Amino acid sequence: MSLAIDFTGKTILVCGVHKGGMGGATCRQIARAGGRVIALDKEQAYVDGIAEEVRALGGTIDTLLADLTDVAQCEQVIARVTEMFGPIDGIANVAGGTRAEEWMPLDETPGESFWKTLQLNFAYVFYLCRDAAREWIRTGRSGAIVNVGSVSAKDAAPWHGPYGAAKSGIIALTRTMANEWHEFGIRANSVSPGAVMSERVLEKAAAMSDRVKASRDPKDTVILSEPVELANAIVFLLSDLASGISGQNLTVDRSLSTKFCGGARRSRREMLNEQQDRT
């Protein structure tokens, strides 16, 4: 006898599937559980890559292109999905992340960078969840939402403040979704990863400026999670096994947030003094 997650007959929209990260792992796990996947990202190569992987597993997948930093495109996603592929049963909003060039103190952060971070990590989630809920309410279908937050929303997010603020917004907004939509059979939860070992994260780390690298406390050690560990949590919350769970935030970080969130930073005064000594 066994207890398994079963997505047979269900269709899940996964937003953000590139670079071998959480989104791609989520697609693979949904397929393994018998579900149909709709994979969304901004570039054809990204969705083609995960489509090939899912089909190799014997799964069913469709793909869609959209740039989630473009509000006009965000407002068309659910309508396009419904028209092209029919109704969905769940949505996982995984797209987001920090950009190497945005790591800096708040007092040095340009306004344009701030708003780009909020759109990529927070605003698009509002549009997609709003429109998915409208469709579920209109048609009388139940649905499940999982939005990806971050441990950077837990306390503070030094040198990536806008990202931490955006992910804090994700967690708060998700709880409001759960409260307002529960009477329609719609559940909403968030998952907060720590440092996830993905291709994109490794590329971003390599692109960090020398100043950002020097700002890290050399005594710090980062506890890394695997993308599939986050995917398993997302898939569980989307599944019927989590039927009694809504409005919750699940941290999946191998205990990273018990130490720190964005990583301990050296004193800026100390860094400035070192710079002055070199000159």
C-alpha cells in the first residue's frame, strides 16, 4: 500500500522554467505524477528545453511564451492559456530572482532597478493570480496557487533590499488570496527557498562585481538547496494531499534562514577604510 501524489486529469501552469532551476524541476515532478504541464517563459529555447525533458519522461506538456516584466503581456497570459489549452487546475509562479547588477546598498539603488525588481518578483504574480481566480470563480472550478517567495523576506535583505521587499509582498498577497478566495474552493500558498543550486544562480554569482564579492563576510558559509527539493514542496501544495493547507508560507532552505537570509555582510565603513588605504 502506498500514498502518492496524483495529478491525473489535472493541468498545471508553471511560470518560469529556464536554466535548470525550480520551475523546470516542478514541471518534471508534475509530469511524473501524471499531470499535464503548461510551461511558460520568455524565450523559446527555455520552454523547448523543458518540453523535451518532460516528453522524455512520457509526460504531456504544452508551451507558451510571455515576458512577465511586461504588464500588457501579463494581463493576457490566463486568457491565452484558456483559449489555447483549456482550463487549468493550478498555477505555480516560479519566475523571478535577483539580477547580478542590482546587488548594492539601498542608498545607491536606482529607481529603475527598484521597479524592475518588483515587476519581475511581485507584480506579475498579482496579474496572473487575479486572472486565474476570476476564471475559476466564473466557471465554478476550484484551483490551487503556489507563489515563490524567499528567505530574503524573513528579516532583512542586505544589498538586495528591493528583492526582499518584493518577496515579502508575495507572502502577504498570497495570504490575502487565500482569505478572499477560500469560499470558491481556491487555495493559495507560498514557498520560500534559500540559496538554490541552479544554473542561473551559478551564472549570476560569477557575474557579481568584485565589490559585491568583497562585501561578503568570508567566514560565512552558504547552505545550498537542490531545485527538486523546492519542486517537491510546490507540487505537494498544488496537490489534493494539501487540501487543508491555504494561506501558509513553507520555507525550504535546509535551515539556511536559521543563520541568515541574504548572507552576512561586512561593515561598509570597514570597506571604505580599506579602499582609502589602497589609495
